[in-house]
Amino acid sequence: MRDATLPVVLIAGGLAMLGWNYGWIPDWNTLVALALVAAGVLILALDGVTKKSLVAGPILIAIGIGWYGHFDLGWHSRLVIPLIMIFSGLMMLVARFAPVPDTRIRGILAPRERDGEQKSE
């Protein structure tokens, strides 16, 4: 069987150009905002609610919303940056005082315990 790399790249490139020229693909700033929000949601989904994910996930989501608001909705950076700073500080305080674990005990990315082993605390 022959290598299918070139045909796949040509098809993907043609679809990307077609989507860009007809406005089916959003502009760069919208894609960055969506990527930041998706990263925040993925952190919360994969890591669960821990002290680190309770800070990192919502802050990434807030930065994505602020990015979209600044570049696509015309929000001023003198409003967006202080709001994100206040939100970040609040999330850090919530994580410090909330009764959530430091690390995920069980889950997708947590190390598995072997049968018969007990976790020492």
C-alpha cells in the first residue's frame, strides 16, 4: 500500500482554505479563546475537583472569556485584566479554604493501587 500522507494533507489543506475563504472557520482570536476555555474545561474534567484544578481550570476559562471579549466584543483591557486578577485571587482563596483534596485520589489519571496494598497517610 502506498503512503497516503500527501493526499490527506491536500484534502485537509483544501478544506481549511475553503472554510477560511467562506467564513466557516472563525478568526484566530476566536480560536484562541475557544482553546483556552476548552483547556480549562479539560483540566476540570480530567483532574476532577482538586485544589490545583479548582484554580487552573476556571482561570483558563476566565482568560478565554476575557480574550474573546477584548478582541471580538471590544472590551477594554483596563477592564478585562483587573477582573481576571480579582477572579484569580478569589479562586486561590477558595481553593485554600475549600474542603477539597490536594490531589485526585481515584480517577482517569490517578495511579492505581494494587490489590492488597494499603495507602499510608
